[in-house]
Amino acid sequence: MAKFQDAGLGDIAASWMGSDANLPVSGDQLQQALGGDTLNNLAQGSGTDGPGLASQLATMLPTLIDQFTPAGGVDGDGMPDLGAITGLLSKFIKT
């Protein structure tokens, strides 16, 4: 959650864990929050590049986090391990 808050996206990420509608996020916003290096590393095994992966994740991540947090949150810092989630997704994303 800290990376999203630092990037000014805390309200967006929090919406994914609540019972209200999930706010949208863009690939550019995800790239800003997660960092280009992180996305490029994840993209290496997915057949796409960092910006392409960010765009695909922007479509899936809000719903995925919403599903991982049915009670509106998780233990610890209040956010699922985004690295683990995006790593899992990168195994399935092919362009």
C-alpha cells in the first residue's frame, strides 16, 4: 500500500479492498507506483515489456486484489503482496 500512497494512488488502491466500486488505474499509474524496473523484471517471463504488462495489470489488478481481500483488508501493512500477485499474473499473461 505504501508504494501506491507514495505515488498518490492510495485512494485508488484502497477502493480495491473495500465493498464499494473499484476505482480504475492506468498502466502509467501502475508503472509510477511499482517502478519501471519491477515491471520490466516481471515482464521478462511474460512475453511483453514493462509498459505492456502495466497496461494488462491495470485491467486485472483491481479485481484480483478485490478478490484477495473479501473482508476489506489483509494482515500486516494492509495490502496483499503485489510482487507475488503480479508474479503469478505474469505467468499467465502472453501477448
